[in-house]
Amino acid sequence: MSDRYMRLKNRLEDGEFVILDGGVGTELEKRGVEMDASWCGSASMNTDVLKKIHLDYINAGAEVITANTYASSRLMLDAAGLGDHFEEINLKAMQAAREARKEAENDNILIAGSLSHRFPIADGDVKSDPAIKVSSSQLLKTCLELSSLLARNGCDLIILEMMYHPDRIKAVFDAANSVKKPVWAGFSLRRSESGKIVSLTDETTVPFEELLSVTEGYDFEVMGIMHTSVDLITDSVKVLREVHKGPIMVYPDSGGWISPNWDFTKVISPQDFKLKAKEWKNEGVQIIGGCCGLSPEHINELQYI
């Protein structure tokens, strides 16, 4: 555990508020980087643009920045014909985050290596569950490969993003725990037709409580809600509190998805986001940031809640 992580851990134990960054993949798209079959996985080749995004988030007040590795497992890069460039692409992602921290001259900034169970999604699809078959052993292998690279190349913690599929999350949990880094777990949710908070997956209806049962036996220092509608955060946190007694993070998305691009036309305004974030902070949420669609302008508002 790095010294900078220990400093943050002590702050969280003292009840302090911490600012996370915002969307990275969608910010790359906004700045002109073309998305492909890996979504934003290969976009780390645009190192200068990526470094500038990290710097903009740091300057907006982010104390934790997330490396652009959410969609850069070998599984995702293979879909874009870039599997042979797995190491190069992920090393560039980590390099951009490290260089941004150095340029900001702030050694307290933490770098989170992102790990997911993301599968390739067909162009034009608006759902989260693609028609693709990947075995549990293959998923575990790809997650172990990426988590090991992240741990060796400067991440202070592993952040598990878009944990929603009951058949996939255990492989990600096992891979993250294998590298002996602090782990933060973020779950993605929707509201069912009956009004219940359930997993984001479109394949079946899985109550959030059932999804959380898979976390038993794992040691997650922080747990939270991410890539989830702003309007679901409060109800989702209430469910999470029944299981997790440690610090809670939230970082919602805003807008819409038509693979491989994000629809920015209905993104919440920075001012309205600030009002929501103030509510979550008053409800005891200690770590707040943004996911897809949310920008440095949104993160900047978190300094004033």
C-alpha cells in the first residue's frame, strides 16, 4: 500500500470528502478521438490528449484519477484487431496518468487502475449485454493479465468498474484481489419495471441485494455506485449500506449510449450535478466523481459542495 494511499485512507477514516475524476472514455471522444470496437481501449495511443484530460481533472479538484484501462483488456483489444498491442496500449495509459500527476506537481494524487468485465458490443447497440460467448476461465485470464500489468506500473489502487453481470463479476474480484492492491468496487444499476433497484444487465432481472451477495468473502476498502442514472443514486446507496459499512463512492453517468459513441445531448448540467452531489454528500457519501458524459466542468463543481 503506497504512502499516498495511506494518507487518503486516513482521511476517509476521519470522515473527510474526496473528489474522484469524471468520464475518461467519453472525454476522449469529445476531444476528437475516434472510438472503435474496443470503445476507448485503444484511445490510449493518443497519449498527449489523454494526459491533458487527466491534468484537467486534477486542476478541477480530482484527487483520484482513473487510468484509461476500463476497455483495454486483451479481450477488448482483440475485437479491434489490436490484441498484439495489449502491453503497449496499457503502458501508455498508465504513462499518461503518471505524467499528468508529475506535471501537476502533486504527489498526493492517486492513480486508479480500472478493471472491468466489459465484452465487445456491436456498433449501433444501445444495450450493455452483447451476444458473445466468453468462458469464465478466459475472462479470469484476461483480467489477471491486466490487473498484474496495472499493479506493476504505478497504480495505487484497483477500481472495479461496471460490476453488474452476476456471471462475470467473480472473475474480476478474484483478479483484483490477486495483486494485493487496495480495491474499490463500483456497481452499475437500473430500476426494474416494478421499481426495484436491480443490476444493469439486460439479460435478466437481478436484485441489487443478490448482486452484493457475491462480495461476501472479499475485502473491498470502498464500494459504490457508478455508471448509473443520477436519479437512482440515493436509493442504490441505501441498499449498499446494508452490506458495506466502509466508505461509499458514487459516480453516475449522464446522457446515452449508441455503441461505440456517447450521446451528449442530455447530459446533466454542472450546476445541477453539484446540487445532486451535495445531497449525496449530506447522505454520507465520501467519494464523488463522474462517469460517462461527465466532464472536468462537472468535477470542478464538487469543490463547492
